[in-house]
Amino acid sequence: MRTATAVLLAVFLLWGASAAAQKAETVKFQEVTVKPGDTLWSISQRVLKDPEQWSEIVRYNKLPSSDPTVALPGMTLRVPVALIKEELRAATLVEKRNEVRFRRKEQADWRDAAVRMPLYRDDGLQTLRNSQAQVRFDNGELLSLDQNSMAILRPKNRGDADLDLQRGQIATARSRVVTRSARIVPQTPETQYTATVSEDMTTRVAVVAGRAEVEGAGRKVMVKEGFQTDVAIDQAPAPPEEIPDLPAFKARFKELAMVEASPRQAAVAVAAPRASAADSSEFAKETRQLAMGVPVSAYHLQVSRSADFGQVLFDKYFEAEERLDLSGARLAPGDYWVRVAVVDLLGAEGQFKAPRRYALAGKGRQAR
């Protein structure tokens, strides 16, 4: 009897440990870079929905002190995504092919997107002809945007949707997608599907694996593997039909879902004209315009004689409110290339923007 009890107890403990491990594995993290002078409390105030949960940062990181008022050394923290403020939860552009553009919320202009750049709630992403983009959300899910497509990430006015597809086609697995006519919710962990919005705003949902619930005009249908449905504006989803030539469709899905990175070219503009004195006086203004709509903590600025930045003559981080001043570089008068990268509130640094050529006089040009 004692032996049987011991065996049952051992099994129970092993099951409990396994369940705990599985639970731990489901926690998704986002990296947060510690800035000079940061404490657990200041980071919690800046990043967490509930700053009182700063102890969760201690739980998942090896820190020199658990005192929330002690300054931390320069490091990168792992913070559970579920605790981070919604507007700071970043998706990442992990791959792009040819022309991909982005637009920050409440901003009119579309700008060239860069690989590894963060994308936030309500940001727009657009692909042009013969172009593709792949985004990784903070929960680890991947979504590929095909050519001639446009979408809004994590639209605040569309509930729990990961993406609002406004035109074109996407391929994804467990991402929740909405369009003008449909809402798509994956129903299994292995679900894979495409969604395509045509010119008349009809949405076609084709399920490659698993199954997905598709809703239109308040009516829902379950679409299983190998089937597709069309949803017109203000209409219920059509009865699912088999996908014609499924093997070819799966091959196309794989091509779309696995975007191949095109060769990454250095930003070199050897033939770019030198900025005039008037342009140079606008240096700081132009720099800050790069970050319009982006929560900024700092600017990373580099100066070089050559457009390929083979030798960096000046390298400095400027706080967001700090005066952009090149006088500290002690550069001789002449022509220089300047490039800037934006650092967001979580400490994540984006790629350098295309360099610009400036004429510097004296010890450098101050700009605001």
C-alpha cells in the first residue's frame, strides 16, 4: 500500500512539474534595454501597464539587486509581453523584399521600411509591386504580406485582431485578421490560411491546415483544411468549397509564408549632392522628422567622410530632448556624411536611415 501511494505521489509531482514547465514555456517576452540611470521602478513606470508588477521583472531576470530604487547596469531585460503597455508592444519587420513602406498612426506620409524595425499598434504597412513583407508579432506569430497589399497592425478599433487587411493578400497561421467584410479566427494550433481582399472588398479565406472560423454580417462558418469561402460586403460567408488544385495552392502558400530575404545592400549614395547651408541648418529638424509618430528615447548619430561609413569619425547617442550638436566631434571644416538611427522607449534601436551629406564649418554645426 505504501509503495502504491509513493508511486502515485511521484507521478503527481512529476505531472505538476511538467505542467509548470509547460506553463512557463507559454510566457512570451519582449526585450527592454536599460538606459543610464534606470531603476526597476522607472522602467516599470515607463513600460508596464501596472507598475506595481515590477517584481515580475525580477522573477525573469538575473539582477544585481531586487531593490526597485537601485540603478541597474546596462543590460537587456526580458519582460512578459502580457504586462507591457499595449502601445509599446512591438511587432517586428523581420524580412522584406523590394519596396515596403510603413506609416505611423496619425501620420499621413508613407516611408521606406527597414528590416528589424519595430511596428506598433495602428501602424500601417504597405507592399508595392513585386514586393513582400514578413512581420513577427510580440507573441511570436508570423504573418506575410504579399505584393500590392496594405494592412494596419493591431487596429485599436477592431477588438483583438492582429491585423486589419485593407487590400491584397496575407498568409499566416494563428493570427486573427479582420477585413471590411470578414473576421477570421484560427481554431487550432496548426491552422494555416490565406486571406485575400479583392477590389470589390470581397474577402476570400483559404485554409491550408487546421480550421478557421470566418464571420461576415453576423453569420459564421467553419472552414476546414483544403476549403475556402468568400465573404462579400454585408453578406454572410458563402458555403465553403474545396480549394482547386490544392497541391499547387499549398506550394504558393509556402512561397508566400516563407519570404526570402533579398540581399541587404548598404545605404550608399555616393552621387548625392552636398546639402546647402540652408539644408544644414535644418539638420535637427530633419532628424526629428524621421521619428514622427514613434515613441523616441534617443537618437544614435554617426559621422563619416565616406557614404559607406568605412571609418566612423563621430559616434554618439543623444537623448530625445538633448540638443543635436556636432561641435563635440571637433571635425575639420568640410563635407561629411551623417546618418541617424532612432531608439524607441523600450531601448530597441532601429536601422540607420539613409545617410545625408552635409557641409560642416568650424567645430561642427549646431542644430535644433
